[in-house]
Amino acid sequence: MSVRIFDVEKGSYADKKGICAGDTLVSINGNEIEDVLDFRFYQQNERVVLSVINSKGKAKNIRIKKGEFDEIGLNFETYLIDKQHSCKNKCIFCFVDQLPKGMRQSLYFKDDDTRLSFLFGNYVTLTNITEREIERIIKMHISPINVSVHTTNPDLRVKMMANPNAAKAMSILKRFADAGISLNCQLVLCPSINDGAELERSLNDLSALAPALKSIALVPVGLTSHRENLYPITPYNKEAACAVIDTANEYGERFLKEIGTRLVYPADEFYIKAGRSLPDYSYYEDFCQLENGVGLIRSMENDISLCLSDAEKNGTALSLTIATGVDAAPFVKEQAERLKSVFSNLDITVYAVENDFFGHTITVAGLLTAGDIINQLKEKPLGDVLILPDVMLRHGTDKFLDDLTVKDIESALNLPVIISKADGEGLFETVSSLLINKKEG
């Protein structure tokens, strides 16, 4: 296979060797280049030989001597170089299948790409992975790999994912573990389907992959109000959420004694549903499942404590509003009070925004839409500025899930909107900056 070079960085090694946009890269040191992983891995050598075909069809070998991790200076039409791999499953709990009609087309694309797992932390199911990809991951020692396991029972996994290849997950995970590839796993739990005895089986099976296996996140299924003609699943209630936490803690204590790590962690959402206090900060060890909402609240609380310990008193008057999801709102209110204890003339109002767009069973901030924020805040006193967490936005853009933008909210509510990082340090820095700017202005 060969790939077309889209751009050559000016002054780079490739530029100095006369490689041009429109040329075709065939191989590096005799290794064919099919995608970004091939390219990034094979260009790391200090001496590389690029097989290139120029725009006139002439083939040539180009030798480059460089620093081991220096970039050659080639860019391609897409980041992955080839097409993104799509999901071939039909999971009974798939969130994409629960989206309402009429949203932007990209939201209906289901990715299942091991390259994105390594590069961006995405979770993959391993159901469409090829033998070549398995061997390449082992050869390149691509690590960590994040895997959506859900259950280690092969028959149940096939049923839950509607894909016969789902039964192969444990054998692939074992190959990765034996090769020293670090693994993080998640189990999206559905009441009375893959929790209870099936959860215990999964935890026992997965723990055998340690020390390569670093963590297991337990995440409650997300159910929208758009599940017409889909597999019947009920949401977690208090009793069922408590049972998951009890199982996780029982096995976590055992793993802590046997292998030196707790290994399994319920998402914060389980504790909220169960009405239980969250574990202490030390419970979460390395906090390696923050993206799954595991330990997010304790991490944010600790970040704010560290920031407040060094904070200077500030008496500048400022009135602001923070909007967040139903789950996070009580905790954010607690942190707002802590901020007010240091910034004496700071007034903070925290609003919990209900998810009318997807349904009230969806309670996390990251799935709120601009439309819901506007509709629920437009008649409320909002002060000088509105702060929103960045998890509400599509990565790298100012767009919400309903395609409205930050500017749309500003226009509708007639006040500035500030996007803050969704952690304690980010919130503290945002508030501090607003106070400083107002004092200096």
C-alpha cells in the first residue's frame, strides 16, 4: 500500500531532501506505510530510507539521518492517513442508536478503531480487529489499549453485541497481556444482564490479566428517551446501584491484597444513584479512569484544595453562574462555597440543567445541549458571566451536541459565556482570571 503526501513542512528533513506535496510514500526502511501508526513507528529511527514516487511517477529512495524521535516533516490528508474504522456491532445499549433523528451526521458514526485507542484513549471492542493489527500492536508495543469488555462470558458478549466475533475478546486480551501491553477495561453494566453473578465472573476472569491490566471501570448504562424498538433495558435504581458498589468493593479489597491494586472502580454515577458517599481520594490510586467518570469528583475536590491553599484573598465583587448536569450540581455547589470562602465578594449560583433533549435519565454534564441550557436559564438571574465545563462541547470546537454554539448561548442569554476545563484547577483558574480582569478593568 502507498499513501499520498498532502503537505511537506517547510525546512523539515523531507523538505530539504526535495520531497513535495503530491508525492507518494510507499515505505520506510522497507516497511509499507498504511496508516498513522506505521508512519509514526517507522520514522523514529535515526537513519531512515523513504521509498517515494514523485508526481511524475518516478520512484526513488531517499536517505535521511536525524534525531531518533525527530519528525520527518510529512503531513497527510487525514490524521489517521486512511479511513477511520467503524463499529460492526449492534450493542443492546449503544448510545448512538438512542440518538434522536436530525442531528449532524458525524454523531451517528460509531468508531471502533484500535489506533484511536492508543492515540486518544478511545475504547474499542476488539470485534473487528484483524490478525495483522494484533501482531502489529504486539510488535510496536502500542500501549495502553482501552477495551470495552462488558462481559467475559463469550455467549453473553455475543448476545449483548450482536457480533459472533465478540466471543474472542479474552483470547485477544491474553495475547496483549502476555506481550506486556498495558490494558484498561470498561464494563457498561445493564441491570440483570451483565451485573450480579456475571459481573463477578468478569472480574475474576479479567484479574488474571494483571499486572498488564491496570484498571476496570464499571459504568452504568446510559438510557435516553429515544429507545423505540430497541432491546428492553431498565435504568439503575438505588438498590441495584448499591449491589454493584458492594461487588466492586468486595473484589477490590481482595485484589488489593492479592495483586497490590484495587483494580476495579465504579463510576461516580453509581454512588450518586446509590445515595452513598464517594470513597476517599486514596481509593482511586492513579485515577486512570477519569474519562469514564471514575474518581472525577474526588479529583476535582483535591485540585481545588491545592489551588485554595496557595490562593491570595481577593475582595473584588463578581456575580457569576455555573451550569452543569444534575449529577454534578450538588458537588459543584460545595466547591462554589469553598471558593467564596477565599474570594469574599464573589457570588456564585449553580444551576442543575435537566436533559430535556435526551431525556431526564441522562444526568451528566457532557451530554447537555445548548438548547436546554438556554431554555432553562433564560428567565433566571445569571449575574455577570456564565461558566460552562468544556465537556459539553465537541472536541476542538465551540459546538454543542445540538449544533448550537457558545455565541448562540451568549446571544440568547445576553451575557458572556466562559468555557472552563472540567476539573478543579480549571474552575479555580477561570474564576481567578475573571476576578483579576474585573479588578484591573
